[in-house]
Amino acid sequence: MSSREGPARRKFGRIDPYCLMAVLPVLLVAGILGSLVNIMLGLGCAVFAGLILLFDSWANRPGPLPPEPEPERRPVRQAPARPPVREGRPPVRGPRPPAGRAPAPARAPVRRAGPPPAAR
């Protein structure tokens, strides 16, 4: 695609404020030269300052807007299916103990420390 194709572009844009740092001294010199040395030399410097402004405005012209990108289409994620609900009693995990509680297992007696030995 050629640069001439597509939407039209403006010819000039905004002037950069930093460009004035180059133009104002040239205009000052043009005024001094025009008043003290030669009017044509002063006008030549003033035209040069105008060309600097013109070039800066041309260089800062806005470009054509790029086409808006289409939003990405993400695949719709579905939640995983839940397992079916079981009705009724829960599944049996093993043999059940007979009715009543079984006696607790015997525990070893706790050993306690006796009195300290007698001092001599």
C-alpha cells in the first residue's frame, strides 16, 4: 500500500515550543542586521527563521489514525460439569463394628519420677 493511499493527512501541525529556541535568536539577528547593516540581509534572515518554523510545523503534522483493532474474541470457558447428586444413604466404606462400642485399647501406665535422692 502506498503512502498516498488512505485517508488524507493535514499539511501542517503544531509548532514545537523548543523550535522557538532556534527561531527567536535568528529573528533577533535579523532585526539587528536589518537596522544596522543592510535591510535585505535582515529580511533574508527573517525568511530563514520563517522557513525553520514552516519545516517544524510540517514535521509535526498529525499522521492518519490507524484503524481500530478488532477486540480479541476469547473462547467462552464453561465451568466443569458437577457430578450427579446421589440420593439415599452414603456408600458403605467397610464392615461395620457390631452394635455397641468396642473396649478402648489398654494403655501403658504413666511412669512418674520419684523423690530426689537424699543429700549426704
